[in-house]
Amino acid sequence: MGTTRRRRSRWVWTGAALAIAVVAVALPHLDVLVGGLMPAAQALVPLGAVGLVVLAVVPLIFRAWAAAAILVVGAVLAGLPTLTPLRADAGCVEGAPVTVVAFNAKFAGADPGLLAERIDRAHADIVVLVETDEAHIAAVLSERGLAEALPHRTRETSEGGVNGSVILSAFPLSDEEDIEGSVFDQVTAVAALPGGEEFRVAAVHPPPPIGQPADWRAGLRALEQWIRETPDERLIVAGDLNASYAHPAFRHLASTLRTAAEAAGPVPWPTWPEERPVPAFTAIDHVLARGAVPTAWDSFAVPGSDHRGVVGEWSVCAP
């Protein structure tokens, strides 16, 4: 009787493990919204993969070896799509170094002095700020000599500190235009390096999936289309994309780009949320590029924002 009960228990553990693993493996591949619940669940997949490994310890106690193995395999297969992709240089002849900082200032509420310190410490050539306004930009530029270090910028931002996006640059900017498709402002311009080479920079900010899932999907798709149609061989796309590699829509968008986070390895270091009871768990702030090779990546926190800023160092490919 005892042997039969143990065998039945192992079958129950195996069936439950298989059901959990199937859901976990499928989750990062489901391109559906379900009122924004699916993108929110996908953002938790990296944590869920770790949780499955921990959960696998429980059936081991009951000697349900198959169940434990299924949970571990499920964790690996679920976590793989969420990892930072490591891509080859594809024949790039490395040229000028460029450091890009991207930061969501959260309704222009991030401490301008500490933000300026982080920008100065990074020796940034390009700074992309979203959710900012003119008063906040002026306060940042008034610190640490940034007005002289970053003398070029894109147009004035929208009022209110919610929609505003700006590119601050050490290099002259030209050919400025807006990127359509988001409820937030998105702006792009061409930066001219001292040697005469050029690259296009885009400050991007698709809406979040919670509360406006249809706008989130439309914003990511519109940005993906813009990236594919923009003829510039050297392109840097930076900002708060409200999506990670756990989201299939973002993987499509970033499929032709490299991420500065490559330089930190395959583990996706989270950038949101900061200043919350829970630690940051999803990497939704990015510096992406084509025609450039990532050489370093870092992140930083500034009081007043629930996002971590990201620093991407690049070697721009020679023509």
C-alpha cells in the first residue's frame, strides 16, 4: 500500500510540474495582451525561472525525480528568451568611442544635481532624457559644467514633464524630426562626430502596457517599423522602452540592433522599479544601436525616479 501511494504521489508531482513548466516555457512567446496582464506577467519571467529552480527542491524531498527535472528544464527554456543576446561584430571596423546615457526623469522629478553628477561621472557624449521638461533640463545643465560639455540639443520639450523627450549632445545635431506612434514625445537627430562621421540618435518612449496595452503594442510596432525604414547605417536608440527581452514585441523590435547591455553579459540587469518596496525586477530601459559595437554598460539610481539610468559605451563602426 505504501509503495502504491508513493508511486501515485510521484505521478501527481510529475503532472503538476509538467503543467507549470509548459506555462512558463510558453509565456515569453505569447504575443497577446489580455488587458495588459500578459505583458506584466512576461516581465516577471526571469524571476519565475529562478523560482522554478527553487521549487524543484520540493519534489526532490519526495523523491519525485522526474518532476524536479521537468521544473529545472522548464526554468532553462523559459529563461533563455529573456537573456541579453550576445551578437557577433559582423565585420565592423571599430571607430570613434561614444558614451550614451538614457534616463526616465519621472515627470521631471529626478534630483537634477545628482543626475548631473551621474552624467558627468559617465563622461557622456549623448544624454537622452524622457519624462522631462525645460525647467528640469535647465537645472541639470546648470550643474557640473554640463551646459558647456553638452552644448547641443533637440527642440523644446512639451510642458508638464510627462511627455517631454530631449537629446543633449556634445556633438552638433542636425536633421531633427519626430518619431510618430507613441502617446509620449519621441525625437531623433543626426550627430556629427569631430572626424566628420555621423550617426543618428533617437530618444524613444513607448507607453507602458498597464492601463494602455493597445497603445503599448502600437507604440512598439511603430518604433520597430521606424527602425527598419530609417536608412542610417549608424543608429542609436535610447530611452525607456517599457519592454524587455521577455516580451516578444521587444525582441522583434531589437532583432536588428545590439544592446549596450551585451557588455555586462547575458544576465538582464533590471532597471525598474526603483524606490519601491520590491527591488527592481525588469530591464525596460535600453541603449540599442546598429553600426556600433558595445564596449561597456552600467546603471545608476537617482532619487525622485522609479527608473535606473543606463550608460552604454560604444565604438561607432567606421564607414
